[in-house]
Amino acid sequence: MKKLVLAIAFIGTGSFVMAQQTPPQDKGERRAEMHQRFQEREKEHLDKLQKDLNLNQSQVAQIKALHDKRKAEMKADFEKNKDQRQAKMQEMKAKRAQMDADMKQILTPQQYDKWQADRKAKMEQRRMAMKEKGLKGEKRHKPMDMAAPDKNK
């Protein structure tokens, strides 16, 4: 019994240490890591399609070319709309600054400080929720089980 408890404690400690690894802080490193993960996921997806649909190498190459074409189109659209997004962000920043100025005139200095602190706390909560959602979201895109019976029948 003692060995079992000790073994569980070691496993728990080991998993806790693994969870505490810090992500790369450099933006370039994070980008490279994300790019590598994306490529790995893309390759896994193609391998799964090849296996599930019994595709030949020619079909796999055509699907990869189609994915690459779509990716290039999406990147072009993203770049095309970049100015529009930046203008929208500037507009939102200006509105936020105006809101701050208006609130500063309405509230006492103590109330304004409390309001700012509450707003920062809420922002941090949202950021953490998004981060958590992002971690959970990696497993979100599971392929549908084609063998599962249709519930509508």
C-alpha cells in the first residue's frame, strides 16, 4: 500500500513539474514553434485523410496543392484587409480614450482608480479564459465518427 501511494505521489509530482514548463518568451521563437505545430497538424491531417479515404499519392499531392492554394488566398485576403483592421483598432482606441476621459470627469479620483482596477481585473480574467479556451480548443476539432449511428433516424 505504501509503495502504491509513493508511486502515485511520484507520478503526480512529475506531471506537476511537466505542467510548469515555461513557454518561449521570444516572439520569434513562439512564432516558429506555432508554425512547426501547424505543419505537423497539417501533415497528420493529410495522413489521416489518406488512410481514411484510401487515397493514392497523386490524390494526396492534389489535396496538398489545394490546401496550399487556399492558404495563399487566405493570406492575401488577410493582407488586403490589414489597413481596414488597423483603422478599426485606432477607432476603438480613440473611443476607449474618450470613455476614460468622460469617466474621469464624472467619478471622484478614488472612484476612478477603483473603476480602473476593476476593469483591469476583468480584462485579466478574460485573457486567462481565452488562454484556457485556447488550450482546450486544440482538441476541439475532432473528426466526426462516420460509423456512429444517425440520431435523427
